[in-house]
Amino acid sequence: MTGRHRPPAIRAALLALAVVSIAPAAADPILDAAFRTAQSLSDPYARCRSILTAARGFADAGLTDRALEAVAAAERASAETPLARQALLETAETCARSGLHARAAEIAAAMAYLPDAVHVHCLSARELLESADTAGALRALDAARLRAAEMTAPGDAARALVRIADVYSLAGRPADWEAAIRAAAEAARAADSPLARAVLLEWAADACLAASRPDAALTIARTVEDAQSRAPLLVRIAAGTDDPAEADRILTEALAAAGTLADPHNRAMAALTVADAAARPQVADAARAEALRALPAIADELRAASVRDRLAPLLAAAGRPDEAIALLTQTPDPRRRNEQMLRLALAHSEAGRYAEAVRCAGELDAETLRTAGPAGPDGLALAFARAWGEPPNPARIDGLRPDALRDAVLSQYARDLSGRGECDAALDLTQAIGDAIRRDAALLAVGRAALTSATSGTALAPARRALERIAGLPERLMLSTALAGRMVALGRTEEARGTLAAVAARSAELPPAVRSEVLGEAALTFDRLGDRRAAHDAAVGAVAAALDVSCASCRDDVIGDLFGQMSGPDYADLALAAAGQVRSPGVRAANLLRMIQLGGGLGEDQAERLLRSALPAAIGAESPTNRVDYLVRIAEHYRRAGLEVTPAERQALRRAAPAPAAGPTTARLHPHPESAPGAVRLVYFDRPGCPECLRVKALFEDLRRLHPDVAIEAFDLGLSESAAVLNAAICEGLGVPREQRFVAPSVFSSRGGLVGSEITLSALSELAHDGRGLPSPIEAFGQPDDGRAVIEETYGDLGVVLIVSAALADGFNPCAFTVIIFFLSYLAHVGRGRRQIVQVGAVYTAAVFVTYLGIGVALLGAAQAADAWSGPIHAVMAALALTAAALSLRDGVRCLRGHATDLTLSLPEGIRSRIRLTISRRTRMGLTLAATATLGAVVALLEFPCTGWVYLPIVIALRHMPQARWGAFGWLVLYNVIFILPLVVVFTAVVFGLTSERLTALFRRHLALTKFGLAAVFAGLAAYLVTQAMG
């Protein structure tokens, strides 16, 4: 049952057949509140669209009079907007889709733009056909034909007649359909240019194909003059023809049309379209031959490469792989040739031609696969595994290059083995995977496969072994959660409880999206254990984690996935508990509605509790346009569930008129004196790689049509160091909930804001209308001190953490540590005693401390002197820190692979030799206190080009940390005290018997860990410089 208004007899028949019937209510307070909210919107376009949402709700409830009242209000609003034609069209479409066909016909009859009128009549006819009202549909089509007859432009007439023909086809009226198509073709042939005629005739022919009339389509196609348009059209017609012989004849005709094209590139591409569609080998061979003949005549190499790109897979699929490879070797540019060969190899693999895929992969250079990202190696891994067969040959796999391909093939074999139940062999194979991230992913897959097949506690052993070998915390906790779930199924409840407790304890260390997924699964497992308190806490934590995701579209996906997990009768209580943690009423309402929609099998009591929780959330939704939508949807659910609105709910609904957004006093919101009266000034925040941001940017073009004087200032939360400060200040001034801050996309005026999925065209228009004539939010709220205070309140403790972690990592920096080891080795070699080592160690450490502190003070002074250039300096420092993070990560991976002597971030051999020479000379001359101090200072200066990768960004960051009494100098002192702690520890350990050999072995064993620690510190420094520094 559609719920639309229909003639009484038909509606009664449908209601009698419906499984669930909805009795029309005499009045609906929820819909009334939605209507009042929509009417209160100040922007006419937003008001019109929201009123139409309420009108659809009234119509679905069978409240026809109220629906017509809403439509009349929408018509009045449409007359006030610059998009009057668009708004009136949407009003008529709403009438047609809501069963208000008489009103839709009246609006269409009054429309001055004839194509819109025909569209409305045809839409109404389609809806009437759905309601089994064929007579009404034919009347609507008659009206459409009358309006089409008024058209003078051939293009408009042709399109209108094709629309009408489509509906006649649905109505089963072949004679009327044929007349409309014939008239459409005649109108198309009257168009001015050959291209316009070709486009319109193509549209008519496609309509014939949609009506299962390829014969009529062929007749029209043969009248298309332009061969470049006619050839692909003939190919489409051949595809819609049931008779194979006829299809071959049409394809041959298409190939002949392609052969008449003068441009060789167009000729080749048209021929390849035929080859791709041909079922009979002779036709396909002829089409490929035509493309091959055209190829040498293509002068532009890029266009020739595009032909080879399409032709090579067709040759390969035809069983001619040698020709395909030979064809691609003709591409002169090595990079493009390798990319083409990779695409061919992947095409082979996808088609199951594994041996040919491996052969093509052998033609690639390692660099192409290395730079192709995971898609390249992963796409070929299956081909190698299938072509080489079982059992896996480790020696053969180890010869693959690059390492990413080798790791991908090992991962594929491990998954295959675990899928067959050979989990022990799969686990052994994963140990050969070099890349830690890929190895963890393979171990996670093997562990999950082992859990799927486990039927006893003993059978959990492979999953436990996989868990022990996983290095990454996200994968380890994911597998732990899955393990706990399987334990519950096997009756090992206490073990499951302990495992889940461990997961919950470590979950705070996970990224927000992963933390939400893990805690959501843990909540469900706790619930199955009957531990409602722990389930509640995990569900609450999962929602809190989801709200920490800074990308709006990603956050909405994470929250949606989480509530999707909790949908259903078993988890309604958990879902309600989780929803209670969402501070934004709009986000809470949206996800409660999602749960209700997904919650098949909900009991009456559960459904009622979810609905009665969703209603107040909808009433409080921040965006009035979203509030209308939520209320209309909730009203439908109330009717379906047979719920009555309580007196308390009625009172809340009566108060549901939109309230102004929390913000500053009206005294601050005066029109900007330099702006034209009525100017609209908005601030927009986005983030690199944010898919939702692309949608919002497209909406801005339509917004400018509605409000030509709108000015939008954009800020990048991911790259601009001042954007976070500005966002914090604006959000604080407007009272935006915490989870809606630092989120992209978001748009603000001085009256309010929209975040993520709240950003629609109507909502933007309303925001612009309300903010007209007001100053920019930057002027109203964007005081730097305000934003800085908010960020420091949020991240106030980060300074100490960053200083301590950076200084410790710098102290264990291989650049400095290798020098200590050499120094101690030389002292032992020349026979220095314990007492002398204590003295030398103390003076040397003090000298390093003083020298490093002096360097820091000098750098800090230089940074303060260059304050006018702080923006570029911060950007350069953040870039250097990110570069150092990447290089340290690379060095750490090289250490794991046994290449510790070939590191990027290490002392150059020349400086290393000078340091050793200085130490040996000074030691042989006699280490007096003065000489030792000089030695420490000289070594610290020589080390600085390497250790400065950490120190320099830290000095820049110091100026933006919360300044206690000691100021930036105090932070420098703290840093250098922590920096020399490893020196103190090492000298002390040597005094008590640690040899330089053992120290060297210990250092080498943990060199990779040190490098990964440095990578983390560098990444933290980069983030700190971006988010904390003032522009």
C-alpha cells in the first residue's frame, strides 16, 4: 500500500488487501507541528520545500484537505523565491506523487514553461497507472499531448513526445505509443543542426528499445546522418535484439558506419564498440581488424594509447594474448606502457585467465607495482596463487618483486589455506609477510576463518595463535572481540567475559572509527552474556567514539553502521542507551529512525519506546528543515504502530516552532558597515579527501542562484593551522555541541550553522536568509584568543605529553646513541676505570645538556624574531616533521627486514668519522674535565644535523603550548633534562658492569622500535604544529 490519496473504491480495495492497514486520522498533531515548523521558515525556497514534505505526510495519512492546504501554502512560497519555476514544478510533482492529481493538473495547466507542464502530466499518468486508474492516466496523457502541441521548438517537442510515448507503453496502448514516437522522430528531424538531430533521434530510438521495439529503433537509427552517433546506437539496438542473426547484421551495419569516419581515432573507437558487443567471432575479428588498421594513422600518442588500452583486453579475451602484449609494447613511454600492462594483467585476473595475468605481470617493472597502491598487488595475488597452484612454494614466492606483491601473494595463500581449514599452515605462511600492516590483516583473516569453523574450545587454538602474533592493536582487538563472541557460542562464558574486559580496557588507544566498531561488537557480546551493565557501557563508548570521527560523512557512516548493528529486537535497549549519548538531537533522531526502519521483528513495546524517544529528539533537531522531515517520518511510524500522541507530547509539539540558535547578544549582530545592505556572509570548513565536501561544494552553485550576493569564505581543517582555532571560536559562540565541532563539512552564519548531512540546499538557503545583513561569523565570533582558549581547554595536557615523548625519543635517537656506544667502547679500550667513567660521564652529559639548551634558546629567539613569517615557518616545520615521520617509518621497516645499516635518518658517514676521530684524539690526549666538556659540546654540535629533525619542530611548537610561569624557556629546560636521561642511564649501567657489546646488542635489537617511536613523535609534532599554532 502506497498511502497516497486515490478514488475511494480503489483505496478501499487496496486497504482490504493490505497486510498492514493505516487508518486515516481525523487529525495528526505530529504532522500539524511539522507543517507549522515549515511555515515558520523565513527563506521562501526552504519554506516551500519543507511545506511540501508536510503535504506528502498529510496525503499519506489520508488527510486530503490538510494536504491541499499545505500545497496552497507551498504555491504562495514558490512565488516569493528567485527559483519560482523550480519551486512550482516541485509543488506539482508533490501533488502527482501524493495522489492529488486534480491539483497537479491545475498547476500544470497554468504553467508557462511547456516542458514542465508535460512532465507533470506524464508523472501524474504514471502514478495513476500504479493505482490501476487507466482512464485517469489517459486523461492526463491527453492533457500532455495538448501542451506538447503548443511547442514550437523541435527539441522541446521531440523530448515531450518521447516522454508521452514512454507512458503510453506502460499503459499498453501500442497504437498511441507508435503515433507519439513517429511524431517525436518527425520533430527531431526538424532540428537545425545534424548533431541536434542525431541526439534527439537517439533519444527516440532508446525509447523504442525501452518499449521492446528494436525494429522501430532500427528504423529511426538509419535516419541518423552522423555516423559517429549512428554506430554506437546500432550497437545498442543489436544488444536489444533477440534474434542472433539479426543482431549480427545490425553490428555489421554499425561497423560499416564506423568505417566511414574520417578521423582514425574515432574510427578505431567506434569499431572497438562493435567488437566489444559482437557475439559472433567473425564480426568481432572484423571490428578488431578495423581498429588495428586505424591505429597507425593516429598521430597523437595519447589518443593512440587510449585505443591500445581498449584493444589489448579484447585481443586477450579472444585468445590472442601474444598480440595483446605486442600491441602494448608499441607504447613508447615506459611509464604509460607499464600502466597499460598492469591494467591488462588485472583484466586477465578478473576474467580468470590467471596464467596470462602472471605472464603480463612478468612484463612489468617493480616500480609500477610499487607505486600502484594496494589495488595492483592485491589484484594480481589471486592470479599468482591460482596459476602456481598448491601447495605454496615459499622460495618461489620470495623471488617476487616488489615486496608488496610478494606479501600480497603470501596473504592470498594464507587466506586460501585457512578457508580450507588448514589454519596452522596459514599461520606459518603469514610469518614470511614483511609488511607489518599486511601481515596483521592476513593474521586477522586467518583468525576469523579459524573462529568460523571452531566447534570446540580446542578448535579455538589457531585463532589464539593468530592473536598472539598480531602486532597492531586495532587488528588484535578486532580478533579478540570476535574470539569472545565465539567463546559465548561455545559456552565458555567466563573466558569470553575476561577477553571482553581486556578489549574494553585497551579500546581507548584505538582510532575513533575502529574503537566504535570494536566496542559496538563488544556491547552485543556482553548483552548475549547477560551482562547488561557492561553492554550498556560498551554501547555508550561506541557512540562516543563514533562522534569523535572528524569527517562528517565518515562519522555518519560509522554511527549508521553502529546503530545498524544494534537494530532488531534483541538490542533495542542497547540502542536506546547508545542514542542517549548523542548530544545533538538531530543526529539522535536520524539514527533512532534508522534503527526503527532496520529493526525487523521489534516487539510492540520496543517499537513504542524507540518512537517515543525519537519524537522529542526530532522536535529538538537543530535544523528546521530536518525537523520537518523527521516529524513527518515519525508520524508515519506512529500510525503504523497504532500509537496515540500523549498529552505531554502534544504540549511539546505545540512548542515545536523553531527557536533561534544560541549565540551572542543582538548587540553583536549588527549589519556590517562595509557590506551592501542584505549581503550574506558564510564561513565554510572542509577537509582534504572528504567525499561529503564535494557534494556541499556543488550545492554552493545552486545557493548562489538563490542568493546571488552570498559570500562564502572557505577554510581547510586538514591543512590550515588557523582553521581549527577559527572553528573553535565560531562553534563556542554559537553553542554548537562538542561532537559537531572540528567537523567537515560545516557551514556557519552569525545566526547558526549546519554540519555534515544537515547541509541541504533548502537548509543552506534558510541559513543564508537568516544571516542576511549580519557580519561574517569571523567578525562576530572569530577572536583568536577565544579559539585558542577553547583548543587549550581541550588539549591543555598535550604539551607535557608531547615534550616528554619527543625528548625521550630524541634521547634514544640512533644518531645520538651510536655516538654514546662508540665513546664507551673507546673508554674501555684505553683502560679507563669505573671512577673515571663516572667523572667523564657526568661532565660529558652536562656539556651535552648545556650545548643543546643553548641551541634551543638561539632557535627560539630566531623564531620569535621571525614572527611575521610564522605562517610559512609553521607550514615548513609541519612538512619537515611529516617527512621525518615517513622516513623514520621507512627506516623502521628496513630494520625489521635486516637492513639496519642502510637508514635514511642517520649520521652521514663523514660526520660519523669526524665524531669518532674527535673522541679518539681527545681521549688519547687525556680527558680532563675541561677537555671532556669541550668534547661533549663538539659532539652535540656535530650530531645536531641529525637530531635536529626532532629539536627544530619542537622549538617552533613551544611557542604555541600553554605557557606556565616558566614560559618557553622552561619547556626547553624540561625537554633537555629528558633528552639526557638516556645518557645518565647508560653511563650508570656501564659503571655497574654493562659492557659496550651488550649495550650494542640491546640497541640493535630495539632499533626498529626506536625508529617507529620517532615516527610517532614526528607525526605528533606535525599535528601539534597544525592544530595548536596561531596563524
